[in-house]
Amino acid sequence: MEDLAFNLNLGAKIAIIFGPERSGLENEDIAYANKIITIPTNPEYGSLNLSHAAAIISYEISKLDFKVSGNNNYEFANANE
């Protein structure tokens, strides 16, 4: 997540890709990624509800400190980027 904060401080656009709950991301989708974030889970139940995963990642992003460069106006990439 520190890499994410660094890129946002540089003004970079980011995209967060979530896969379907049953199968996860396809290899073609993963090929677009520069970084892969995983959420540790109980080994007996290795998947999360998509809404829970999105909430956890959103929470973690909200905790990042974007004040290093004073850039608090970060933008997320749109679907075409």
C-alpha cells in the first residue's frame, strides 16, 4: 500500500480491479496490473465477499498519508484508461 501512496503523491492515476467472487481475476485482467494487492484470509475459507474486499481496500486507502507532496487531489483512472 505504501507504493500506492507514493504513486498518488506523484499525481499518478490508479485503477483498482476486483474479480468475481467465485473465480477471481482472469490472467488477461491481471496482465494489466502493475501491482497486486492481496488480503490475508483464514486458510479454511480463502475468499471474501466482493463488497467486503472493496470495503477493506477502500479503508486502507483512506488511511494512507497523501500529504508528503501536498497533493491531496488524486484521481482514479476511468474504465477507458
